[in-house]
Amino acid sequence: MKLEKFLAQLTEAPGVSGYEGQMGDLVGQAFSPYVDEVRKDNLQNLIALKKGSGKNCPSIMLAAHMDEIGLMVLKIEEKGFLRVTSVGGVDERTLLSQEVTVHGKKPIIGIIGAKPPHLQQPDERTKSIKMHDLYVDCGFSEEKIKELVRVGDLITINREFTQLHKSKAAAKAMDDRAGVALILETLKELQYLKHSIDVYGVATVQEEVGTRGAFTSTYGIMPDIGIAIDVGHGHMPGILNKEDTMEMGEGSGIGLGPHVHPKIRKKLTELADELKIAYQIEPSPSPRGTDAYAMQITRSGVPTALISIPLRYMHTSVETLDLEDIKSAARLLANFIARIDHEFVEGLKCF
Amino acid sequence: MKDLIKRITEVFGPSGQESKVVELIKAELEGHVDEMYVDIMGNLIAHKKGPGKKIMFSAHMDEIGFMVTHIEKEGYLRFTNIGGHRPWTLKGLRVIFDNGVIGNIDCHSDTKPNELNYDKLFIDIGAKDKAEAESMVKIGDSCGFYNSTLANGQRMIGNSMDDRIGCVILIEAAQQVKSSPNDIYYVFSVQEEVGLRGAKTSAYRIHPDMGVALDVTPTGDTPEGAKLNVKLGDGTAIKVKDASVIAHPLVKNFMIDVAEKNNIKYQLEVLTAGGTDAGAIHLTKEGIPSGTISIPCRYVHSPSEMVDLNDVKACVELVKGMVAIDIAQILD
Amino acid sequence: MLLKRLTEAAGLPGIEDEVRNLIREEVKDLVDEMRTDALGNLITFKKGKIDGPVVMLAAHMDEIGLMITYIKDNGLLNFKPLGGIDPRVLVAKKVLIGPDRVPGVIGSKPIHLQKSSERKDAIPLSSLYIDIGAKDEDQAKELVKIGDGVVFDTKFSEIGEGCVKGKAFDDRVGCAVLIELLKRDITLPLYAVFTVQEEVGLRGASVAAYDLDPAPDLALAFEGTTASDVPGMKEHHYSTSLGNGPAISLMDSSLIANKQIVQGIVEVAEENGINYQFRRTNFGGTDAGRISLTKEGIPATVISAPCRYIHSPISMMNLNDYNSVIDLTEKYLQKIAKGGFSK
């Protein structure tokens, strides 16, 4: 499936943390032509295996999370208004006046509303609206909505995948369906390359609530190398200075910090230089925030690295990125995989 | 049941000091399970053997408390917290040590309530001076709230309902369940209040196919209270999400089905903060489908936690209903 | 002197190479086995003369410091903290950057040029930078790279009565304790594990503990821990006091200490007339916490040498406390070698 089409399909479908079942099915279908096995584990991580040509060969796990942040029904109030809470890190200020789908017995449309500005005090208008003051209005009576919606039902923002200028695109949940798409692109590239090692492509669950799926899927696979693929902050006007961001369209980021094994990073950057694949260095002193955090400290430890796709407006419904960054990073990863052997893997435990 | 609740909530057992609770539960379960043992961390594990898959229930024995860090020359005790307290609620509360010494918490006299923190609080055990205090307690000793547990009709008030009431539910269920298609582990865990620690190591050892925590949950039914769905007296609460776990859809739906088929009064719970043993269990090894049965409880982490006996009974029925069904059917 | 060599070496979270190489040299003739793992933990094993109990001793190699994150057009370097650092301790310090130990200084605007309102507030991290004397980006790039670690340039020496000063006492002091214990005649099978990445979230310890075979029956972590017996603090705020002996942990944010171990150590201290204290706060996490929750659980606690001003470029420790940590631990290990340890 073409990258744009796959990403459109994934980002438009719902898959809030803890409820990734349908998302896993979509990913599994897309991966299956390129892999030998597809399975789901106990927490619904989608695990695909493309076997290597070697005997007793080492393995690499590529992990990108398929869950997205979202909202959940906290309470059904009089007149049928739904009070909500967030699943994952939602910025309340991006929610006002969004059109949403409430995933009840059947999907129903809702609008995120709050007290009208006309009726607010002047000083209220300059303040952000808090989550507990927002509500979802579905236009149903209390009686009727209680037949359709229960406490704990999920809510996602309605947003069509949109192609912007040239290779740029915007959608909800690019974080981290773009990473899942990068795995698919890597698997496609690998069709034309010989690789001796086993390749696990894992669409992980529950990253947004604490990299939970990465802990359990890594435990099950116990790869020799783990590569987390996630999105990183793209440069934009405003508070972020250049040092904390990457340029969209100039290649994906290669992470640098305690969560990244120095030898894997070195090999990735050397290979990128050799193949003339654009990349950026993304320094990060904190190991937190991506699946690499969990993968690295599973069981007796996994040598890990991090690939970041530059993305603007993270954790909003208009996450924007450059598709070329995904394609170039996929080429890099596929070639990296093709060049790994026993000797390289053995060396990762020698400090 | 009222008697058991009173006895078990009045037993001493801050995190790390659960052995008296272990003794009480062991005596209650004697003859009702196939084996019981205490593991390295101090968890009490009661195993009722069955032919099928393993289901692990976990309720924690530990309560929040305090640890003595310093003894003043006048005999007052300085302390720090074990688990989550709100320091501004502590003034005037009574505490008890393992050896029976009781004391009263008070604060520096010029402190405004909203400025209260552990630096400004102390415990008075009535000692004349440091030497006498040291003969009664030592630095490093822990204490917990000291209150009688009282019943007012179907409502009971006392400290440590969090989570001895969960222990009571497992005890009652274990006493009533004579056989099950499942291999049942009732785990009475330690150190939940300081980070779900006992559940983590016991789940690793048992490696169950399904995990279920039993713990209290705050309610939204008090004046100008939190916007929460759960009400005291509205039945057992089936958790959808808290900060530690998103209940596995299979387990959540299993609980709902059992409740509906057995006419057990239930409500759905979404909690924006907090965690239970399920948070640790579900991330064990390759992941374990897990959920939580919550007991509605007002004033959680205060010395007067209130539960409704009808809710408690509904929780017991839900546990019994779950173990009556072969969980292999649910998990496939 | 071992403490001097260890504390003057660089070892940052994820960049522990210099310290690891130094420790490897120090212990190579003292142990039977030695290896590194996927994260860079240095795991050594001394078989001993009896089968058990098997003990894991742990200390972390990493110290808090900085990481170069950006090289500016004008040759100045931006950085971010590696581990928990109070930005107020950074102003006007000498630092060493990267594997080649390139010297630099952390600059700030002179007092003459500050507005009086500026002087009231702490200088935020975002306005601090490192000056290595490069005139532009190209010159700077010849000397340093993005991702290079930065340590404070602090010399170790004796100070006052029986005290020493230096950097990275948290936790080179623990590393030194482990090395000294390996030199003693201890009959138990002993793992001395030098862990990585403690300062960024206790990441090395559980990984190191996971696959040890034979599995440890108990674990002791060693730390240079906060001593708060300083002006401005009341006695009940003292977490530990300098000169009052080894500090035994009962509880921290990651651990409730195993009672049997604590009781054993206290008995040994009292039998041998060794001064000791309890660490009297529940603040801060340690490798012992992570080790204690590995697999089915490993009984553990922490023994610390009190150090004033840790997590800053310079800290102070009493040598008696340090030596007593080693003696107390040796005697405790001998005691359980004879009397055993039942979980």
C-alpha cells in the first residue's frame, strides 16, 4: 500500500491507548504481504516477523506505537452532557469547538463546548478552559444518550488526513502512526535487500500512558537490538529554539543520549553518510518519552536506538510532517538491517 | 462480616510492616485453600487449585502511615510519611505503634493550615523527655492511624478500609468458593501504598493468565465533590481506567457480563489519578490481561474511610461469579 | 589514592567509559569473572570459599553533569543537565568536556552590567552557556561535538579534620567501597556490580540484577548520600550527619529496606562499637529499590557515607564515615557467611 494511503487509513481510524484492537488489525493487514508471521500479544501489541536468511541469527525489533491520545467519558450529566477526562497528554486548549466521535454502542458525533464567551466575565476570556469545564454535546437527551454511551467510552477528534504543499501532510495521530508507516516502508525496502537477521516490526500499545506495550512486547521478543521509532518536535515559530527542534524535510532524527547505545548510533550515522541519506542529530539527556525508555531496560537489557520523524504541533489534531522524512529513514533502517551480523551484535555488550 | 471488617481494619500494618495482617488472614483462610505461603517481599499467597488457567486476585494489606525520623530533646517525635497523606489534614489525629504506644499529631502553633508540611508537624506520645521517648519508640519505627471502626447501619467508617476491605472481599470469596474451573491465587500484597511493589514480584512468581486487583476508589457523591461517576451504595465499581492501568477490554467486559447475568449491582469507574495492583500485574513479563474491581469509598486516605456493606457484598458476588466461569473462554 | 582517581574521572549517565575503564583496571586482579552488559554495567564476580549466601554489592558509576546540545555561531556551547542539577550551582564553574577533557567555563553577565532587578532572580538554565574560547562554530566543532558529556573540573583533596572534598562523591564513594571490599578476605560469593544511568532514573541496576547466576540472596547498594547537618537546617531536618558513621537506609522513595538485613547490620555495628546512623528521610530513589523488585524480589538495603553538597560541583565527606562503611559491611558479610541469611 502506498505510504500516503496507509497513513490516511491509520490516522483517520480510532485507536486510543488501551483500545488498539482495530488499529492492530489494520496494521497487520498492511504488514502481512511483507512478513512471515503476524500475531498479537496479551496487551494487543501487533508483532510481525520477517525472518532472516541466517541460522540462529540475531534479531532486531522495530517499535512504533499505534495508540493515540484521546478523551474518555468521565460522567454523564443532566441533559445528556458528557464530562470527559484525557487519556495521555492532551492540551485542553486545543479541544474547544472540535467535532468528535463518541465511540459508544455505535459511533455518534459530538461537539466540544463550553460556556459561551458572551456570558463570561472579561477576565475569564483570557484564561484557558480547563478539562473539567469542557463537555461533549451530542444533542441527545440524558435518557437517550445513556442508552448509547457509557462511562469509560472513548472519544476521538474527527480529522481527515490532508496533504499540504508538496510532500507535507497533516492529520491527527501522526504521533505515532507515522512511525508505524515507517516500519511498513522499511519492510517494503527489505524485499530488495538480503538480510541475515530476524526483523520484528512491532506496533506497540499504550505508549502515551507510559510506554506500557513496549515493556511487555520487548519482554516477549527479547531482541538483540531495539529501535524505537517515534516523532520529534519540528521547528516552528514561537517558544521552541533551534536546539530543541529538528527541521522538517531534512531527514529524520537519530537520537543521542543515555537511552541510545553509542555503537548503534555510530553505525546509523556512518551508514547515512555513506548512502547520502539526510539525517539530523537529536540530543536528549533524558531517556524518557519514547518506547526506547522501556525497551532498553527490559530483562537483562537491550541495546537501543531512537529514530525521530520531525513533526510540528505534537499532541494536537493537526500534526504536520514531511513524508520524505519517513521514506529516507526507512531506506536507512533497511540498509542498516541488511548490514548487521553476529559480530556487530556481540560487540554491543563490550564497553 | 462486620466483625471481620472491624478486626482487620484495626490491625497494625503500615507498608513494610504487614505481618500482623498476614497472621489474621491466614487464620481466616485455614482449611479453605490448598496452600498458603509468604514470599520474599512478605506477600501472603493463598492458592486454591483448579484444573484451568491461572487467575490472580490481589488486595493489599498495607495501610498508609508514618515513620519516626527524629526524637526531640523534649520527647516529641518528628516523622515522615509512608504513602500519600495530605499534611494539612493530620493535625489532631491519633496514631499507634506496633508495640501499642499511642500518640497525637500536632503542629507548630504559628502555622496556617495550608502551610502545614512534615517539617512543622510532630507526634506527642506523652514522653517527658528524649530518654523516656526512646524507651517507648525508636527512630525508624512506623505508626498508623488509631481509630475504632464503627458501623452505622450498612455503612462502616474506619481507617485502613484502603485496602483491608479488599482483603475482606477475598477472604469471604475464598471461604465460599468450594471449587472452580480455574486455578485461583488470592494474593494479599504488601507495599502497594509506596508503589505497587508487592503485586509486581508476586505476579512475576505466579505468572497468571488474568489479573484482578481489588481496591477502594473515591466517589463523586459528596457536596461539591470531584466529577466522578462512582456513588457510595450504587454497587461494585468496575474500573475502566486510572493512572496505572487501562483495564483490558476483555477483562472489563467479562466483569460487566458476570455482573449483569448475576444481577449484581455495578457501576463503571473512570479515575483520573491513582493506581492499583493491576497497574503492576498487567505489565508483568509478556503482559497479563488485567482489571480492577473497585469498592466505592468516601474520604480515601483519611482516618475515616467510609464503605457501604451492600457494595462490599456485591464485590464478593462478582469475584465468585468470575471464578465460576472458565477464563479460558474469556481469553480466547 | 583510590578516591582521588575515581572522583576525578568522568562518568556521566550513558557515558561512563572513563570510570568504567579505571574500575576495570583496579579490580581485574581481585575478581574471578568480569563482563559488561548491553547497557554498560560492569559486572564482576568473586567466587569466595563457600556456596552462599550470595551477595550482590552495587554502586553506580555515573555522576550528574551536563550534555552539549548545541554549538552556536559564536562558538559558545548550549547544554542541558544530565541528571538532577540545581541550575544555581552552575554559574562561574570550570568544566571539562568530552573524551578529550576540553576545558571550558560557564559564563555569566558581570555584576556591573546587571540591572538591580536581575540580581534578585536565579540565572535560568536557558541563559547559561559554556565558553571554550572558540571564536566561532567551526573552531568549536574542532574540539567538541553535540552529545559530549560535561563534568565539573574539581580536584580531590583533604580538607579540615579528617575530611575530603571533591566532585562525584555520589557515587564514586560507593564504587570505592566496592573495590575496597573486593580486597578484603570475604568468604561469601560476591558480585560487585558497578551500574550505569542511576542519575537518570535508576536504569542500570535492575538490568544488571536480572540475569545473575547464581542469583543473589540479598543485595546491598552503597551511596554517597545527602548530609544536611548545615546552617539553616533544624536538627529534625538532618537526613544524615557528617562524622556520625555509616547511614543505613530504612526507607527511600524506591525502597523499604529488608528488616532482617537492617537488624543484622545494626547488631554488627553494636557488637563492634562502630558508630552508625539511620538515613532519616524517605526522599530520593536508589539502585537498591530497583534491585529489590527484580523478578520475585531480592532483599536489599543501602549503606551510605554522608556527604554534604552532593549533586553540585563540590562535596565534602568525612573519611572515618567512609572507612566505617567498608569495615561495617565487611563484618556484616562475615557474620552472614557464618550464620547464613534466610529469606
